[in-house]
Amino acid sequence: QMQNIIVHMQAVLQAIKELRKMMDIPETEVDTLPADQRQLEKLREKISQYRSELEKMREELIVEQIKKMRQENTNLSEEVLSAEAIKKVDELYASLSK
């Protein structure tokens, strides 16, 4: 059974090496899991920051869209303006993610 575990570990290490080669990640040490985890955490933090930025930008776009629509259609209620602005901004975001 110990041999099976060793064989399995070797297969996993080989798969990791192949993945690294495919992803052009330099092969430094076999035991780079802690470094990979740190790198992954850094990437998650950046993604979180970018999401926060995108949400702020979305809110700003909605406010600007409401202002623009208010100038064009002064007789619309705030609820209608807000709903339409959100719809337009969300459509814009959806078109960007294609």
C-alpha cells in the first residue's frame, strides 16, 4: 500500500510539472505549494480590489445616467429614472463582458 501511495504521489508531481510547463510557470522547487498559495492569495486580493473599483464605477455611471436622463425627460419619476439608468448601465456592462 505504501508503494501505491508513492506511485500516486509521483503521478501527481508529474502532473504538476506538466501543468507548470503548459502554463509557462518556471519550475523552481517541487514543493512550491506555499508560494503558489501566497501568489493565489495576492491574485484574489487584486481581483477583490478590481471588483470594488468596478462597483464604484458602476454606481458613478448610474448617477451620471440619471442626470442625463433627467435633463432629457424632466417628467419621469426618480424611481423610473433610477430603474432605467440601472438597466442601461447593466446592459453596458453585459456588452463589455462578451
